[in-house]
Amino acid sequence: MSPVLVRRGVFLAGGVALFILVLAGRAAAAPPPDSCVGCHENLGDRLSKPVAGMKDDAHAKRGLSCASCHGGNPARFGMDAHDRAAGFVGVPSPKQTPQFCARCHSRPEVMRRFNPKVPVDQLARFLTSVHGKRLAAGDPNVATCTSCHGVHPVRGVADAASPVFATNVPQMCARCHADPARMGRYGISTTQFAQYKESVHGQALLDRGNRQAPGCNDCHDNHGAVPPGVTSVANVCAQCHSATRDLFVRSPHKAAFDVLGEGECTTCHGTHNIVFPTDALIGAEKPAVCVRCHPAGSSGLAAAGEIRLRLERVKTAITGAETILARAARAGMDVSETELDLNEARTQLIIARAATHTAGLPAVDPPTQAGLAAAGRALAAGQAAIAELAFRRRGLIVALAVIGFVAVALWLKIRELEARTHP
Amino acid sequence: MSVRGWLEERVRYQGVETFLRHKEVPRHRFAATYYTGGITLFFFLVQVLTGLLLLMYYRPTADAAFESVRLIMAKVRFGWLVRAVHIWSANLMVLGVFLHLGATYFGKAYRRPREITWLTGGGLLVITLAFGFTGYLLPWNTLAYFATQVGTEIAGDVPLIGRGLLVLLRGGENVTEATLSRFFGIHVAILPAVTTLLLGLHLLLVQVHGMSRPVAVPETGSEPFYPHFIMRDVLVWVVLLGGVAVLATLVPWELGEKADPLAPAPPGLKPEWYFLFMYQALRMLPARVLWVEGEMIGVLAFVLAGTLLILVPFLDVWAKRERRHHLFTVAGVVAVLFVIAMTVLGLRMEF
């Protein structure tokens, strides 16, 4: 071998070694090549959409890639990447979707790596839901995971843009449940969302953004969505309205509703259309709800009328006290202390209103009596202030009479003095 | 020995009696202005009396001040009346002081030999305004709290000493309980003590020199000070007492809300009417005049005007020769018109 060739060989080997080193360095610095993104982002339309959506995706944010869910071999290019041997799944069918997500979401050992507190019972609950049962029975039109959570991106539930964020849930459910075309075949009504929007809960959640207020999922469950049913609906309400529930359990309605198969709370308050309760709800005449079951002249209706009367008495007493106190305040009297009594009366009225759930006078009577007494004290204070005002006016007249008398006497004396000085 | 004799030996009051019997008050077409001093004195005496009564119940702490005033208004027998009279009489006293100032200024009562009477009067004018300013804070309600904040801020615009004056008045950087407690001390101890001294001297000098006759006003005679003038003075007082009683009973002063230093300043904040002309004038000044802050120039101008007013006996060299110089009449009329115009503007202005 000539020295020239040897020298050339050394140069060549050095160059190749350098090239390999540079390549290896780049490979170590960059993430492994993902051919899914590389191809799909250039395919356009339906096939590139998932790539664009993934920047907001909760999975992508935690480092998962396309292949984490869809399988295949992203190291290969073109259709070779769709390698069935490497577990490639294209678009899962609706029937496949729950199991598709459950591969991770039902496995505590996987999920706790990302968030140890995240529930892993979604699939189990879904299988108990009406959606899940129908899916199992072969109905592909029901909601599965992606119907509610979206896909590409699947946003986290705490992301306000997520369709399952608390204030978005009612609108999200309504996409199907307010659509007569979708619901017609199941014979399900589509008025729930319209009613809910006007309800006390809907206004709190949707209008005021109060996330403490219940959306659809708080009563129906989310993954295990079913109508709560007559036997359990009261338990659902009691999650928040526990004090009212305790009062209701003491009422004769409890046993009667159990026998009649009535839904307890919902019998009087309704379901999706629960409005802010007023005193008009109770009483012996329409629009009181009592008349729906209790016939005219019955003892139950008489009791309802009596309860309503107690409430009205307290309200009248409070209004009367407020009126006279406002009058006294306008006249400059200090009646700020009576605010305590007025507040006490208002509090007792609230207690009495809650006690109407016992449907009995024994529970309603004490707070109404206490409310009447407190309002009475405020009224008396107001009357005393008005009387004091009158006393002040009378006192002023007397004082002015005395002052006037002294002034006139002085004036006469001065005239007499001046007459003597300048006759 | 008779009682009179016994007393005379010890008190020597007959000198005063003889003095009073011979004291004469001149009569002329402006003689009515002589009542302005007596009117002011009457309101001052009412202030002392009602102030002492309020002192029995008032508590000068941020926690208790507001509640104690409410207690006075709601629970203390005739407390409402005493408080309302104290406020009405305070406002009327300020009015009386202004009227008395006008009467003596335009009558040139400051001329020789009454220069010291004028100086004590000037001191009493400042003290009266200080009484008003400090007393206004004491109920510790929202309006008072923020008005004091604005008022002490203006004091901070006085050139050179402004910053120190502000801290001295507030008892710190902000209006706090420290401010309340020093305003209370100033209102019920320092000012009354100084007033007693100045007022004593003022009244003594009035007796020594007698009533001043306005320059170039022909005298139509005179009448005895006692009993003629005194009787009419008392008649005026009795009528004023009736007026105060009507106002205090029928037009009560609201207490408002308790001051909350953390709350935002309420809208429509403006000072008491007797400070309004200064406040309004300062508000109307541009933010900057050349390189100096506008408000500072305004405050300086008011300090200068006040100084000139107090020194007027020594500036008006024509008055002691019984001559009117137009300069002082015109200056006085301009000042009165300025005060009235600024006050009216201040009252009408949307704050």
C-alpha cells in the first residue's frame, strides 16, 4: 500500500468518524423522531387536525405522544409507521372508545404517576350508566368518553375551555339532550336544559358563575350518568341541602311519599325547573303546591294554610317595624340599635321557612313566635322614637313660649327705659 | 356692717359699678354692628356649656368615639339636644366671628388705640376656625375622617414647614387614632385655655377703650351701656337662643357612618362651609405655576393675606387720623366678594 493511499484512508476514516460523532450528538440532544407529527401535519384537512389540536391536550402536556394512545412505530416513516405489530390502532370506534381510554385511566399504577389522587373508576361507572349500557347493547349513538371530553385536544377538567368544566357542563349535555332529532328515538324529552337555565341552580352556575351550584353531573353523576330515580333523588338533594333534609325526614310526608313513590323534594320543588322558593309555595290556595294533593277542606290543607298565615304574620310585623323605623330615621332619630332586633326577626323568619319542611306547626311555631317578638321590639322602639320626636316638638314649643315671653318682657322694659331717657 | 359694705371691703367692686354706670355707647346709623361681638360671645358661652356636657360621655378613641356620640344621641337624656345645639351654635359662632370681623374692619375699629384689641381678635378668629376643624373630626364618622385627611393635606402644602406641620397635626403620616386623640386634646384643653386668655384680654380692652365709632360716621348721641345697651344685647341673646333651639330640634345633624380608614373616600367630599372658599380657590389653581406647585402658591397667598389682615392696624396709617383710604375699603370689598364667590362656587360644584 502506497503512503499516499494510507494517508487518504486515514483522512477518510477520520471524516466518517467525525460525521458519526456529529450525528450521534444531534440524536442525543433532540427527542426521538416522531413520524406521526411529521407526516400528519402536512396531510391537511381531517388528517392534520389532530396534530394542531394537541398543543392544548392534557396528555401532550404531560409528555405523551400520538403513539402513547394510538400505538404504531413513530420511528418508521410513511404507512410503515402504522405497524399493527407495534399495536397500531387508528380511530377507535365508539364501542372501542371506553376501553381505549381505560387502558390507562382504569389502572391506578399508571394514573398515580401523573396524579395520585385522580379517580380510576370512570369505566366501571360508565358501564353502569345509561350511556354505557346502551353502548354495550350495540347502540353506537350514545355518548362515550370523547363525546363529552372532546378529542385532540382532550383538555383537563380544570381548563375553563374544556367542555366538561363545571360551568360548561349543562351546555355540553344539552348538545345532545336538547336535540329532538337525537332524543326522539329514545323518547326522552328535550326541555331539561331550557328549564335548568331558568332554575335557581342554573342561574347560579351559568349567570353568576358560582361553581358551588349544581350542574347536570352533580345530580346525575358524570361517568355513571343515570336519572337519579325516585328512591335516591332526595339523597342527591341532601348532599347540599342537608339541614332541610333532616327537617323533611320528621314530616308526615316522608312516610306518605315513600308509599306513594313520590320523589320527596321533587314533588313540591320540581327537578330541572327548581325555582327560588317563595312563601307562595305553601298554603291552602293556589299557587301553593299543597293543593295538588290535599283536597279542599282537608286537615292537611288547613295546616298548610295555618303555616302560611304564621309566615305572613312575621313578614307583616317586619315590614311594619321597618316602615316606622325608616320614618324615625328620616326625622333624624338614631334607631341603629333596633337593627339587631330586625335582623333577629329576619333570621327567625328564615328558620320558620326551613321548618315548613316538617309540614307541622310544632316546628314552625317557635321561630315565628320568636320572629314576631323581635319584630315587636323593633316596632316598639320605632314607636318610641316617633313619640320622642313628638315630645321634642312639644318641648320646643314650650321652650319657645318661655323664650318669647322673656324676649317680650325685655323689649317692653327697654322701651320703658328709653322713654325715660328720651322723653 | 351691710353685705354691700362687707363685699366692697373685700372685692372692691364699686369701681366696676361706677365705671359701668358712666360708660356710654355711641349712637349712629351703624350702631347695630356693635351686637356682632356680643352675638359671637353668646355662641361661645353656649359652646362652653354644651361642650362640657358632651365631655361627660364622649370617649376620644377610634374604637369608642363614634359609639359614644351615638350613645349621646340615642340614650343620654337630652343628649341629642346638647349635641345638636353644640354643632349649630358652632356654625353660628363662626358666622358671628366673620360678621364681627367685617363690622370692625370696615368701621376701622382697629385704629389707635385699639391695635391690641384687633390682634387678640385676629387670634380668636384663628382659634375659632381651629375649634371647628378639630371638633369636626371628633365623631369619627366617614365624612369627618376624610375631610380631616384632605384638610391636613392642605396644611402639608405650606412652604418649608408643610411636611412637619402635617405630621404634627396628624400625629404621624396618616389620620389615625393618634390624630383623634390630639385633636381632642387641642379641642377641649389647649384651645379653651388660649381662648380664655385672649378673650379675657379682648373683652377687658373693649371695656377700657369703649366702643369704637366708625371713621367718618356722624354720631347722633349716646346711651348708657348699663342697663340700656346690655338689655338689648340680652334681648338679642334670648332671640338667638330660641333660634338655636328651633334649628337643633327640627334640623338635626346626622351622625353618618363610622369611619373606616380602609374604605375608599366617599364621593362629594367637601370641607365645612367656612373652609370652602379656601378649598375651592386651591382646587381652581393650576397644578403648576412655572416651576412651583399651584397649591403651594395658593396656601402661601392665604397665609400672606391672613398676615396682612392681622397687621392692618399698622398698615392703615390714615385711619388713626380719622381718614378713610380707598385702598383698604376696596381691598376689604374685594376680599368679601372673593370669599362669597368661592363659597357659592364650592357649594354648586359637583365634587
